[in-house]
Amino acid sequence: MRLVSSEHSWLVGTGSRMTVERFLLGLRAMEQQGVAISQEATTKEMTPHRMVGLMLHREEKLTEEEKTALHQVCQRHPHIERVATLFQLFAHMLRERRGEDLDTWLQAAFHTGIPELRTCVNTLRQDQAAVQAGLVLKWNNGVVEGHVNRLKFLKRSMYGRANFDLLRLRVLHHRKCA
């Protein structure tokens, strides 16, 4: 028994009946609020992961479809618009190495009224000097983290097969090859 006509067969995908129903209810609510719904914006599912990705990209690098989707979500959920603005400000601080703006950003994030941002701010304030240094200084520990990652990979690849002596030989062998 087929519940959907052939022209709407995209509805019978991997999503459950409830997923499709929630999506359609959301569209109806947007129509009732007078929000224009473009066909392009509804073709891709807006997941939290995709929304965060859109918020973190520079606005000039977003496609028109992505800008529309981001605008529609921000229009429907004002607290997401506040978070998106804070994301952009923090990303700008990182890119431009403007550590002097950290205190202002922390205050703005704390006073948004969003509990998750307050938790983030409290965590950043616990080691604010290190965060400030990370935003200002050009040095980082990327090389050290790369070596740690390589060592963990070698250790995992040898799990249950050998002892520390063989691991030591493999580490030294990789060091000579590099």
C-alpha cells in the first residue's frame, strides 16, 4: 500500500513518519507567522550540526540558499540569532587575534540569558589568562599535539600484540623516516 503519490516520493525516505510530520508542522507554523518559505531552503534538512556550521562560516562565504536558511531560523528563534552573533564575534577575535576584546565578549555572552553560554563563559574565566594568551600570541602547541596523536595511533595499532620495547622501536623507526 502506497501512502504518498509518486510526485512526492521524496517523503518516503529514511525519515520516520514523525520526522516528516514535525517538519510539515514547522512549515505550517512558519506560513501562519507570515514567513516566506523558499523551495531551496526546504530541500536540505536543517540539523543542529548544519546550523552551527552555517553560524561559524563567514557571511560572505555563504551561498544564497544558506543565507536564507540561516535567516529563517534566526527569524523564528531570536535566541539563535543572539548565539550566531556571538559566534561571529568570537570567530572574528580568533582570526584577527584580538584578545583585548575577550572581556567584552565574555560579558555579552554571560548576559544573553542562555544557560549553555553562561557555562561556557564560566569555564573560559577559570583559565582566562591562557585563553587571552591563545588569542594574542602566535605560538601554539600544535606540533606537540601532532606527536601525541601519532604516538597514540601507534599504540592503538599495536594493541594486544607487543610490549613497550616494540612500541619504542616503532616510535624510533618512524622518527628516522620522518
